[in-house]
Amino acid sequence: MDNNFLTIIANVGFPIALSMYLLVRIEGKLQVLSDSINELSSVLVNFK
């Protein structure tokens, strides 16, 4: 029973932890990209 439980945690826990880590990293980069797009939009509006 304990061996099966550890196997399940190893097989499921690692992908979950990796996914959470990558989502946190990507979220910051998406925020920077969104801010850049908004800034570009305002510059283009003022350029006309």
C-alpha cells in the first residue's frame, strides 16, 4: 500500500509542481507583454 501511494505521488506530484512553477513564470512575462502592448497602443493613438 505505501509503495503504491509513493508511486502515485511521484507520478502526479511532479507534473503538478512543474506546471505550477511554469504558470507562475509565464504569468509575469504575460503581464510585461500586456503592459508593452498597452503602451504601444497609447503611443500609436497619440501619433495620429
